Amino acid sequence: MAQAAEKLRCNICDVTVDTAGAKEHSASRDHALKKQKLEGDLKEMRASGKYGHDSSVVVQWAASIQ
């Protein structure tokens, strides 16, 4: 009996990949460049001091349990 391939979504590239191709996708040049850009943007945002005032799910959750 054949099993259906599980699909994963890359949050960096916003594409769907199957589990067999996930490792290959994460090693691709396009993925690496997008990841590098996002990491640089995050580093700049943290350095600017604006990061602490975001509306991320984690920040909202932490505020809701206090």
C-alpha cells in the first residue's frame, strides 16, 4: 500500500515541498539567499530597538497570561 507523501511549507520561501525534497530545498541557493536576507533584516530590526514592540503571537500570548 502506497503512503501519501507528507507536504511541508517552507516559511522562508513560502513554497510547499514534500518530505523527500525538504533537505534538498533547504540546501538550495535560492533558499539560502532568502534566509540570509531575512536574518539580516531581523538583525537590523533588533538593533533599531523596534523589535521589542512587535505584535507577534508569542508577545501577545505572554501578555495574555499575565
